[in-house]
Amino acid sequence: MNQKSKRFQTRMLTYGVLVVFCLIVIGIFIYSYISRYHMGKLDIKSRYTFSVDVGADDEGYSERNIKELSKEWFDGYISQFRQKYISYSMAVRKYGLDSVTMLDSASNTVLLSFWIVPQDTNSDYFSSWDGIMDNGVLKCEWVVTFYMDDNFNGTSTLYVTSMMSSEDYGLKQYYANLGIDSGGDTEVTTNSNKDELANYAIKENSLYVTYDGGEKYITVPVSYSYLLYEDNSTTSLKQDSYMITTGKTAFVYGGKTANSTKVPVTVIYSDDKGENWTTCELDNIYNADYYYVKFFDSDNGVVVCGYAKSNDTNESSKIYKTSNGGESWDMVGSGPATNIIKGVVYVSADVGFFCYDYVDGMDSNLYKTDDGGKTFAKVMLEAQELDSSAANSQNQETKSDSGTTYGTSESTEQLKWNDVYKEALVPVVDSTGLITIYLTQGKNGMYNDGKTAAKYQSSDNGSTWKYIGQMEIKD
């Protein structure tokens, strides 16, 4: 009887252990499922796209206010990585903000010095945070530029418009103080016509814009067939035919026949990040090939239209200006030449540059206007000295008085600066207003294997130019 009782107790204990084990396994499975479910629901924003809503403040962009708001942004950003169901490799166990330093109150740029203790110190996730790991503590310094957007409901949204490491920011300022726009090896030869996180996309036969790096896209109410595209593309718009900023977004379209419909040159624009759009017809031109649009503030803007291209050698152009935000436009003039337009860039409502394809014999393919496009003058840059490798060696036949050829002899003719550097690229304007011009050697350049260009810069809207040096560029 006792043996049966012991066997029964043993079986019951075994069954009990098995039941407990099964319950533990089921519990682990359920918890894992719930964790994965909630983890999949988490929306972790990058430091470039994270924003916070803040209360209205009469102080606006005061230094104290921006520093306080940047702390609020930082706490909100880090809190994403302290949520209950965050991945172990992304979790932050502790953190602290050491200091907030105002670097540039005009642009709302601050330096955030902080530290975090990752849950997993070997995680690769935080390698992009530009920090230094010291005994399990990641120490970082971020230079952040903020933009505050009024929601018109008693609140505002604080966005990031620029993010870089303190080293990159320091290098940028160092070269700016020297009057040079870039400290890297790669020369910037194009202008930007959109904010850092703004862009457009053409998909499913529709045009969209985004202001947050692609988190959200907004439809632009224009037929995709009316837009002007780069050659051999149906998704890339002509480079200068649009501008996308939080303050003003504009697209120039039309100037063509689409689906048997003549579409005039037209501007569509928005002042509220795509919430509302307005269109305005500029001209009854139907053979446009080039557009440039630029708004300098909420009211003043310019549009340049290149049209009637002939044999890839000639092109007409017209210049339009608005002073009421785009509601109406007036033609103020035409381009200074009839060559093919390489590109246009306006520094202000009055100062602009027109660059044309170079043709042999030109003394300059770059023109400048100081009155918005009514009159122009050629941009002439001061010649410099070439080095000894600029000798142009030519083999010439040696002939007798009777005309008989006896052989060849080598003569050396020294090239001059303007023989080498003669074709200007479209000027590049940085965020400080510094203008850079590159004089290239053109398609058949031989000096330094044709790889170098002469760099000039101006800090007074092109009134005077400073020679910087010869350097290799990537156009």
C-alpha cells in the first residue's frame, strides 16, 4: 500500500512539474509573441526626422527659448529608446544631457553634449551616432539646427533641418573663415533648391512632395504629363524647375503639348507645406526646354523659361518676376545670349547669373544682371599664371624653299591662362551667400589631363572675385 502511494505521489509530482514546465513555455511564447507584436508597432524616428510639438511662446526664437526647446527635443528623441518593448540592441538604459551651447542664434544652431548607456554595449545600432564608447558609456556631441513651424492652434512643431558632428561643423566654420566654402576633397559644383529633408517623388503617375525625409508624402495636384523631365527620364524633373522648402514650394510645368493639349507655362506653388496649392499661367509658350524658379521670400520670386531650341545650338529665353507671392507675373526681359542655357542662379531678386554652353571664340559664357534681368554684363575673371607644364608641344614639318619636306621639328608654344580655363560652370551659392565659379577646360582640355578647374569666389554678390586655386572637380 505504501509503495502504491509513493508511486502515485511520484507520478503526480512528475505531472505537476510537466504542467508547470508547459505553462512556463507557453508563457514565454505568449510574452515573446506580444513583445514582437508591440515591437512591430513602435515607430522609431531617426534624429533627422524626429520632431516635437511645443506650446506657443511669445519669446519666439530667443536664445534661452531655443536652448530649452532643444532639451525637450532631446528628451523626446531618447525616450523612443527607453520604451517597454524596444529591441534589446536599441535600448538605452541611462542617459544624460551635459550641456546645450548656442552656436548660431540666427540659424537656431546648438551643440548638444550628452551621454547614453546602451543596454547592449556591443550593438552596432549606435555606431552612426558619432560618439566615443568609454567603459560602456557612449559620449556624443551633435550640432543641430532647428526650425519651428507654427501650427496656428496655439502650438508649434520643432523640426531638425541640419545635423552634423562637432568635428564636421568645426571644419566647416574653419574653411568659411578662410573664405572657402568647402573643406573636403570633393568640390561642390551644383546648387541646392530644396531643404535637407525635403524632396519630390513621381510614382503611380503622380507628383508628390515630402518635408520629413520621406516619412509622409503629399500629392501635388498637377498632371505628371505636364511636367518637364530630364532627358531620357520619366521620374527626374529638370533640375531647376522646382524648389521645395518649408516656407515655399513651387513647380514650373507646361510649355508643351501633352496628350494633344497645349499647356501654357504655369507655376503651381504652396505656402503651407502642400496643404493648399495655387496655380498661375505665365505665358503661351509650347516649346519650352528649360525652367528655373526661385522665391527669395514670401512675396518676391523669379522664373526663367528657355524655349524654341534650334539644332542644339540656339535657344530663346524669357524672365518673369512676381512681387505678390506668385499670384501674378510680369515679363521683365530676356536672356543676354541665344546659346543653349547651361543653368541660371539668382542670388537675390536683383542679382542673377546666366550660364550658357561654351562655343569656341567666346571670351565668356557667363553673364550677370544687377537689376533682376533687365540688363546684363559678361563676367570676366582675372587671368593667373600657369605652371611650366602648360607648354603646348607641336610637331611641325620642316620644308625647303622649294617646298620639299625634309622632316619634322618640335616647336614649343607657351599656353596662356585664357587658352586653358575658358568655360564657366553655373555659379554655386552656399548658405552664407558665398558665390563660387569654376572655370573649366571644356570638353577637349589637355592641361593636367583636363581634370583641373580654376576656382574663384565672391562674398559681395559678384562685384569682386578672389582667385582660390586650381583643383580637381567632379562635375
